[in-house]
Amino acid sequence: MRKNTHNGVKVGQIVLIPATVKDGMFPTERYSYWEIGPGNNISGYVVKDQIQNDRVRAVVVDVTKEKAVLALPGELTRSSLVHVPLAFAREHAAR
């Protein structure tokens, strides 16, 4: 069984991912583009309630020795689960 916490990152933790945010097709959504790491770009439509100060709200759903798995909101150009380094999750954790 995996731990629920590793190196200061825990399951259920909120991570605020810096993003480029533009108006969406509807008043309740925004188009967001963000880069998790080099070559790891994600874009899609996110409900505006999931955005704080040009940061998209994600939730840590799993933690391994080296990575955190984030569940991203909205309709994205790829899977809504993304693996990020633990340092990224710690750096952008909601306070």
C-alpha cells in the first residue's frame, strides 16, 4: 500500500497551478493553458470557480516516492490526471 503523504505532499492537498487564463465560450468558464514542465503542456476549459488569481485548482489524488498525481478540473485536451514532481506540488500548494 502507498503512503498518503510523502515529502510534505499529501492526498487531498490542493495545488494551484499557474496558468494563462482567457475568456471561455460561456460566461461560467475560462480557457486555461499551463505548463507543468518542459514539454508537458495542458489546455482546456475550466469552470471559473476553479481558478484563483490565474491559477487552476487541482487536487492531489496519489503520491509516490518521486511524483504526485494531480486531478485537474474541466474539459482538457488530454487526461485530467497528470504526474508532477513532488517539488512542483509543494511549491504550488494552496496555503
